[in-house]
Amino acid sequence: MFKGKVTDAERKPLAGATIFVEGKNESVYADNQGEFSISADSGDKLSIAYIGYKRQVIALNNANTPLLITLATQENQLAELVVTGALGIKRSARELGTSTQSLKNDYLNQGKAINPLTGLTSKVSGLRVNMYDSKVDPQIQIVMRGSRSLNRTKNEPIYVLDGVPVPTIGRINPNDIEEITVLKGANAAALYGSEGVNGAIMITTKQGAKGKGRVTFSNTTTFSKVMMLPPAQNTFGQGVNGAYVPTQYESWGPAFDGTMKNFGAVLPNGTQPQSLYAAPDQDARLNLFDTGLNMQNDLSFSGGDDKTTYFFSAQDVSIKGIMPEDESRRTGARFNGTRKFGKLNTSYAVNYVLFNKNTTPDGPWITAYQLPANFDYTNMKNWQDRSSTSNPANFFTDQQKNPYFQIDNYRDDTKQQTLTGKIELDYQFTSWFKALYRFGYYSTAAETRSTVGKFESTGQRNVNGSVNDGSDNFRKVNSDLILNFNKDFGKFTTRLLVGQNLRSDYTKAHNLSSANLLFPDLFNQGSALGQLAGRSTITEYRSLATYGEFTAGYNNYLFLTLTGRNDWVSTLSKENRSYFYPGVSTSFVFSEAIKGLKNSKTLSFGKVYASYNKTGNNTLNPYSLNNPYSQVNGFPFGNLVGFLPGSTFPNPNIEPEFVTSYEAGIQLGLFNNRLNFEGAYVFSDSKGQIFNATTSRATGYASARVNAGRLTNSVIELNLNGDVVRNATFKWNLGFNYTYINNQVKELFQGLESFNIFRQSYANIGQAYPSLQVSDYKRDGNGNVVINPANGNPIVATDPVHLGTMVPPHQMGLNTTLTYKNISLGAQFDWRMGGWLYSEIVPRMYTAGTHPATVEFNRQPFIYPNSVIETAPGVFTPNTTVLSRGDKAFWQAQGAVQSNTAAKSDYFKMRELNVTYNLPAKLLAKQNVIKEARISFIANNLFLIRHKDNTYGDPEYLYNDTDGYISFRQVPPYRTFGFNVNVVF
């Protein structure tokens, strides 16, 4: 136990100064007299920090002698920050002419995320993170500062792991991450070329440190509960046209009356199943879902000496999903090390992850929201019993399948191995010149199996068994040689970086399937009738690049940076595969350049910056400029072979899209750096979009790959954070980030005004991208619905309507951290506004009669609210006599009118909550085994406030890379809560 006191140069105590042991989690605050005591070992290093003063690091020797630590008035903290820039090279924050943001592990991992990408949500301005669904391995989409390409799959930033580009970081253990730095946009990630046009996510993993070895164990256990199911009516049950039909699944029968009724057909043993014709007090659909269980166990070892450091970690993550029998498991290990050999510094890393998952496809939930409210899920699990009503042969309807039969009988299984590694050699030739070589490797090998068990029965109850086995192997090799020159000339500093990059991607995939198996539970392609189906593909991609960056600084407050890169890529023709793009940025630390501001008590730090960049964006997949041929159905036949050319004209003249970006911003540190602000404005212009345009079939092709179209982005980003309260025992920090994105379609192909992206998602000239375009009713000038006087049905308008953007233009994140002695509370809030969403679940519920709208008028004829009759062209009168029928045909037609199933996607969400108790150092000092210990309560998605019209689901979810689209294939959202225990030995 070491004791001491922290003062300023005048020996005044600095109450609230932070003292922590480097490389450990142990930290304390100085009390009102500046005094402290901390658990540490001889040889450890203490780091002492206080706002407005220089950080000081001291080595510990004798615990018997009290420490007297004097902090000097500091230079500006913001100016002295060091961030991880492009290529993984550390850069001084003061010289950057672009916007970046860094997240330390404790903030990133506040919610104990299993996938580190979800830990970024709402914490970085300009960055939008969306999940696909609530399965045990959901896909995640990340878009930074809006879309630059009409190809919706090509707007993701590049991921860089310890300096090595990788396709994704979803399998990385979040506890291995030391820091994530977000390089926002092409201006900050210019040296990555086309891959950096959408910005870069820079991940730095943990390293060992000099000193005594450190062992850390952590367990996180959380439970998940489904929430926000789309509401269903519980007034009417199964049947047709108001009459009860025991074999009908749709809810168009009579009102529930609490009697016992026949349920399905007579069983083989002659008994007639019955069920209570009454809706239960609780939504019966909730019985379909389990309580999910997530368990993370982590173990790490770290240490080192003057020449060598090491960090080893192992993790096991087991997930039991909210859908019965869905589960996944991730087991991985990482080893990071460094070694010094004179002027040569070496570092190396290897990470291996084995991931398994077994899930059911979409069926169970799709079925559940169409079943009647009194459907008894609890009695449907034993479907193997041939004499029960849950058996598929005896299920009450042949138009749907028992959800539990679907869960057991339809399975997708994946086994994936991921291996990443790097070797880095850094040699200091002279004081002004060093060279770095970095080799990175990434590979995945996945085996997949999709099975459907054979079930022999009659009619639609019969299920043909099937099996589809596949493998998908991917390998990525990345090599960088970087020469770095530094030279100072009086007040001028210069740095020149030149480098070469070589990248190679290789993919091999195949599958073999059979759709008509002979035997139940024997999933073998050889035990089947008919021909087998399959495919085998091999794709390769290569790129070569040279790049350079020159930075000049004057007096450490004025900087100018010039960048340039030339790419040669294999996916373009020889004439177009080489392209060059430049960039320039500047920064000015005016708080140091202007004498009158140097000693300001209000302004501690001030910097303005600006940048320009033009980047080629290559969105072509390998072989896109080839004309593929495929076999005609029925061929080969005997000795005859038939092929058809592709329907898309490949166009060898395709060039890269070019994105021109401008950025300007300001950073301020106020009140002795207690309050920090950053604001930025960004404009990007993406020209020559690569997309498939529809052409006349007289050309021999249905579409052509063209360079056309233009997208622009206007972005405003604001960041504000500071300590509201800070003293010896209590600290309260607040942070806020805001993003406004105006993503506009300016041009399309040859007079085309609208281009369909996916279903209701469009690119419309003059409108935000992507736009929600839906069918709607014919309306009068006041928005009233026009009714057909002959049948009472609302008239559907000829032209669709544009509701608005499917991407919320306003995005906000709010975080707060409170610390009182050994207790801390952290919370993260997410707020998005201004977007629209569409649900494809609701039309099916209209048809099935389960949606609440279908009982709004008690299934009786009614006058459509706020409706009018067109008595003459353009002349409308209020409808007071024409009745709408309100039966199945009527409501099914209303479900097909897409404006009925669209809503504003605004929401405010409490995303993360973490309450932690650190065991006091005095308590742990009584023994020599445990150095640190803490326990935390964790919760995610505790509450969500949605727009009043959105009863469909979580607006954050997306489908098929399309924002604002809720699919019937998505498992509903859930909230989690649990605990974490962390012990350091």
C-alpha cells in the first residue's frame, strides 16, 4: 500500500486528482487535502492526472516513504493527444486536419457487448449501427456519414486490426480491445484508397507491459427477454365469414365466448380435440420464446520486461437464443507480443476463433403472428407423438405448420474457423529515418448444413426432406512497406511517408444439395430421388497501391498535410484499372498562435481544421466485366450442351466512382479543459455511380452496367462532453453527440427519375436517399380518402407517394457516468429522428385477421373515417351513407395499401446501463492473492420510446442492407440484464 499527497507548484492540494497504476485497473482520487492511498507493488508506475496540469508518471520503490507529488501547469491536453491514424501510425491530434474519435475499452465495453460493433452504437457522431434481428448471431450494418454508393452493400467503412485491414471485426473478443479510433470519412482514411472512402474503424488490441505478470478473469452472465411483439387482436377467433371452422387458422370466425370448441379434425384414435375458445390474459405468442442466456468467460495473462512484452487471452461465449433450440458458441484465443533487438522493434499477433451456431430459419415466428389468439403453444411441443394434435399429420390446419415442428425439423448449422495474424518489423536506421514492414493474414473456413427432415403425410402436410451442404473459404493477405522520414528545421517540422501496399483476396465456395430425401433423419445426398444440385465458385481479387503523405508544421501550431495514392485493381479493365487521387488538409491551433489567448481562463485550447480529398471508389465485384454463360434448363442432354449468355451488359469501359469530400471543423477546450466541444461540417459528392441500368431488350441484354448517377452528402457533427461535478469523492461526466445527414440523389441514368433499390426503397432524383415510396389511397385536397360508391372500398391512387427518407437524418447519443467512491454508474442513450420505416409483417396480419385494425369496427359494415365521394371530376363530398364491408376481403385489400403499414421511425432508447462496485483497496490489502475485484450489474435496451404510429417493432432493425425495413423474417427484439464479475490476480 502506497500513500502520498498531490499538490500544485504552490503546495496547494489538488483535490480530486486521479491516481492509477499503469497497466492495471487500480485507481483512486485524492481527497480534499490532496492525499491518497493506493494498492500497488514496488516497480509499478503511478500515473497522476488533474485537469489543467501536466500528467506525471513516477516509479514506486519504497512503500514506507509517503509520496509528495507536485504537478506543473499543463500544456493543452487536447493538443497533446495521440491518436491512431491511417496505416496504424500514431499521430499527434494537433496536426490532424480531419475529424477522428477514440473510444477506450471501458466505454466501448460498458454494455459487455459480445460483438464489438454493437459497442460503438450511438457513441460516435456520424456513425450509424444497425442490427438485422435478434438471432444468436445477428448481422450488423455500419454506415459512416451516409451512403456514397447506390450499391447498398458497398457503404461500410474499412476495418483495420492492429494496422492490418480485415473484412470484419465481429468475431473479435471485445475484452481484447484497448482502443477503437474512428477515422471519419475518406479525408481521414485517404491512405487506404477505395477501401477508405467510407472511413475507417481502427482497432488496437491490448499489449503486455513491463512489470510483474498480471492475470485477469471475468465472467459475464446476462438473460434476454423478448419484447415489442406487434400487437394482435384478441376479440375474434378462428373461422371464416364469422363462422367457426375448427380447421381454419385465420381469425375471421365469431367472437370469443369462453366455450369449449372442437379444435382440428378427429385424431387417429377417434377422439376429437377441443380447446377453450377464449383469449388468454397474456399474449400467447410470448410462450413461443425462451429466456435467452448469454455467458462470457474471459481469462488473460500479461507482462513483460525491458525488451519483451506478452499478452495472452482466451474467451468462451455461449449463447442460448430467445427462439427455442437456437444457440451459438464462440471459443477463441489471442497472443500478442513484442520484442526489441537493438534498433529493430518487432511485434506479432495471432488470433484464432472457433464459432458454431445452430438456428431455425424464419418459419416459427412467421407462423406465430398469423395464428389465432387462443392458440395453445404449451401443448404443441410433443409433435413426435403420432396420436397428438401437435403432430403435423394431426395439426388443426394444413395451411400452417406447428411452430415447434418447424423449430425441430428445419435447421441451419454453421461451423466457422477464423484465423488472423500479423508480423511487424520496425527498424530505426537513423534519428530521422525508419522503415516499417507489416504482413497481415486473415482467413475464414466455414462449413454449413441446412436440413429439412422428411415427414410423410398427405397433401400439404407432407414434407419432402432436403439437405444442403456447403463450404465457404476466404483468405486475405495484406502487405505494407512504409518508409518514414522526419526532419526539423528550426520552427519547421516535416514528415514524409511513402509506402506500397499489396492485397490479395481468394474465395472458394461450393455446395451440394438434394431436395427429395428417401428416409427421415438421414441427411445424405445419396439417399434421394432425382438429380443433385450444386455449385462451385472460385474468385480472386488483387490490388497494388503506392501512396505518400507529407506533413509540414510551423511552430507546433500550424500544419499542412498532402496525400496521394495510386491504385491498380484487378476488377477493372486494363485501360481503367489504374487511378490516382489526391488530398490536402490543414490545422491551426489558434489558442497557441494568438498571444492574447495563451493564458485565457475560458479558452484552454482552440483548433480549426479543414481538408479536401478526391477518392476513387471501386464497387465492382470480381469478374463483373465478364459475360458469364449458364446452362439452359434440361442441358446437358446426352451429348448436347446448351448455354445462355448473361442478361447484363458487362461494359468494359466502367471506371471507378469518384467521391470528392470537403470537411471543416473546430475543436475547443473550455474552462481549463473541463468542457470540450468539437463541431464539423462535411460535404461529399459521389459521381459516376456504378449500377445496373435497365436497357431495351432489343440490345440483347435486360440491363447494362454503367457509370451514371450522383449522390451528395451534407453532414453536420457536434460533440460535447465535460465534467459537471468533480471532487475527491464524486464525479459526474456528461457527453453528447449529434449528427445531421442530408443524403441526396442528384442524378441517375439517361433521364431516369427513379431507381428501385429494394422493394419499397428507392433512389429518387431530388429526394433523400434511400426514399420510402409506397402505394396510397386516392385523396382529395384535404387528405381525405376517396371511397368507391359502388362497393365502399377506398380507391387506390394510380401513382405511389414518397413519404420520406428511410435513414433518420437526426442521430443523437447521450452518455453519462457517475462515480462515488467505489461505486460507478454508466448509461448510454440513443435517439434517432426524421426517418420512415415499412413493415411487411402487418399485411400478413391483416390477411390472417390477427391485426387490431381488423376489429376496430367489430367486423361490421362501417363508414370509412374521414372519407369522401367524388361526385364529379375534382368535386368531393363527405361520405355519410356508403358503407365499407369490414370483412376479410376488405381488410386484405387495406393491408396491400402500403401506406397503412408505414410509420415514422423516431425513437429514444436506453441502450446500456452499467452499475459497478469496486472492492476497496483496504479490504484487498489483507491478502496477497486478489489485487482487484469488481462486480457489475448490466442491462441493455431497458426501454424504448417509439413514434405513436410505430407498433411494428424496433426501428433500429433492418433487412437485407435496407434501412427502415422490418421483415417477417426477423426475430423480434429483446432486452437483456445480468451481471459481471472481474478479478485480477
